[in-house]
Amino acid sequence: MLITFNDTIISVCVLPVGISFLTKRQPGLLFGKNYGCKFWWYIWEIAVVFSIFLVICLCTTRTYSLLRPFKRLSIKCLVVAVVIYLALQLLLHSVLSEKLL
């Protein structure tokens, strides 16, 4: 469910770029302003990095279940890892966006 939500966010983030390409690269409402570009970049970077992290979590849990098929995996640990990783990425990107933009 979380992977589907993240994929939806990525798909929605691509729409303004596609609309810009279809209108002969007119910036439109989102890319016409500086804060719009910053917002789009921030959401895009977080969504892409979080997608990679979710694939890592999926591979790790599948490997764990193959190695220990009868031991139940604690969902609490996985949720804590996702929350910590997302918080660190948000902090990192907020610091980077101030320095880069």
C-alpha cells in the first residue's frame, strides 16, 4: 500500500513536467514561480529516494522471510525504520534546498 502511494506521488509529480512539454515549454502555474520549482523539486526528490528505500525494505523483508520462514517479522521495527528514514530525508533535503536554491 505504501509503495502504491509513493508511485502515485511520483506519477502526479510528472504531470506538470508533461504539461510544460505539451505547451511548448511554457512554465505554467507551478514552474512560473520560484517557490513552485522549489516545492516540485522537494517533493520529487523525497518521492524518488523514498521509493528506493521502500524497495530496500521489501528486499530485506523477503530475504529475512526466506532465511527464517517460521519466525514472524515485527512490523513495528519496519514502521520505525520507515519513519526515521523519511524524517532524515526530509531534514537532509530541507538543508540541501537552502544551500542549493
